[in-house]
Amino acid sequence: MQSLENKVVLITGGSKGIGFGIAEALISKQVRVAITSRSKKSADEAAAKLNRLGKGEAMGIQSDVSDAQAQQHAVQEVLARWGRLDVLVANAGVGHFGSIETLSIEQWKETIDTNLTGVFYSVKAAVPALRESMGYIITIASLAGTNFFEGGSAYNASKFGLVGFTQAAMLDLRKFGIKVATIMPGSVATEFNDHVPTGKDAWKIQPEDIGQLVVDLLEMNPRTLPSKIEVRPSMPGAK
């Protein structure tokens, strides 16, 4: 099992939900974690909460994944602070749902720009540093990346694309010693799409479960690469 102590991880969209759950799991392993958010206040508050755990070290960065230059800047901030980058977790995402008749052009564009193009920008920015560290890229996709549903045209397109992008990137980058994997969760109890988690969400995957999965991937013997991981609740939810 590989030690994660003092590894440096950049998590996009890390101020809440799945991203924050991943950050918490990594901090418990003495990892140095940078989390990004479009809101500086949210990024800084989440980093402060992580630092209060008294284990690893966290920093917040204001950054919008749909801005290529902002992703370059985020990586440079990490390198300036810690001198290396070992892992990129491309987690930031949005969801707009509705019939193709009612889905607006703006909603389509935001979904694709964030969930797909934004991951390309993040990966593109991180690759030079990850080549130096022979690091790891983990994208957070969705079961919606292989299962289409009514009202999901934009979200399905973004996640189908993300799964394909990640697997092709895995083939591109493994010859440089960079591992690339995508995690495809089903129902997760988060604030995604303005949902407020309640006790009724107890049957769902919890953010800390995805955090544990990320830890497991990073600690695995480096000769092995689980490149596409589907994860779903073990029991169906109550209707």
C-alpha cells in the first residue's frame, strides 16, 4: 500500500459535496490539499474547516473550471505553495435538466463548458506537473455517462463525453507514468442541483464514501490501474 503522506492534491469544486468529502478523506491521510471554487469565500471557508482537523494542510483557490487561464493559474498557485502536484481530482460539475424543447442554449453551454470542457482545461493545465511526479488524474463522472434518461440531454452529453475523454486520456498519459481513472457514482447525498440533503437521503452514497474510494485508488499498488469505476447505492431508495 502506497503512503499518501505529504502528497499534493488539487480538487476542483472542492468546497462542498463530493469534492469536500474527497478532501476530508485525503486530509486524514496527511495530504496537502488545494480546493477550488468559483467563490473565494467558499474556497477559503472550506479550506479553514479542513485545516481545523489538524492533520494535513489545505488551501483554497478561487477558480472557474470553464476558464482555461484560471486552471493554469490554479496549478501555478499549488506549485508556488508546495512545489509539486501529485494528484488532480476533476470534480467540479453542474446539472441542468429538462426536455430538449425547454433546455436553453445557456444551460446547454454551461453544462458542457463545466462538466466536459472544464475537465479538459484542468487536465491540460496539470499534465506538465503530473509528468514530473508521475501522478494521478481522477475525474468524477456519473452513471449518467453510460445511462441516458429523459430530460438529461445536456447532462448525459457532458458525462458520456467525460467518460470517453478520461479513458482516451488514460491511454495517452500512462506511457508517462500518469495514471488516469474515472469514478462514476449513482445517487449521492449532496447539495447538487440545489438539493438539500435530509435524513431521507440515508440510502444514497455519501460524499465520504467517494472520498474513501479515492484514497483506495491512490493507495493501490502502482502496477494496477482501475480505469473506470461504477459505484451505486447497495440498496434502492424508497419511492
